[in-house]
Amino acid sequence: MELLEFARRWKHWGGGPEGDIFVTFGLSAQEYFRRVHGLLDTIAARYLTPTETQDLKTICLARLGRHSGPRYVDSGTLNR
């Protein structure tokens, strides 16, 4: 799958530049990383090593502005 192969090639550089993503796939970076993240748990990603899969999940979540772990909010800072 082209989306995954592009992500794999660019994983050492944070997943690829937004401009290249748009020119290559016609997708916003947000949509591209959402789709790649969704593909990582499917048979389409079977050729990736477990390490590559985890690295790409981490990149996707970072580029989507999400964290892979729980997020905590200090309630004392909410009223400042």
C-alpha cells in the first residue's frame, strides 16, 4: 500500500513533509496520518516489523496531536 510505504520511507524524519504528502496523495497531513494510523492494525501492514509498526503509530499520533499514553490535567491550573 502506497500510504504505508511512504510513511515507512519517511519515518526517520517524522513521517514526511505536508507538501509532499499533499502532492503525492492529494490529502492533508491530518487525513494522511489518520489513514496511515488506521492501516497499521490491518493486513495491509503485515510486511512491517513490529518495531516499524510501533514507530509509525507513534509518529501518526504525534502528527495528529495525540499522545500514546494517558493525558493528565492538573486541575489546579484550570482556574488561573
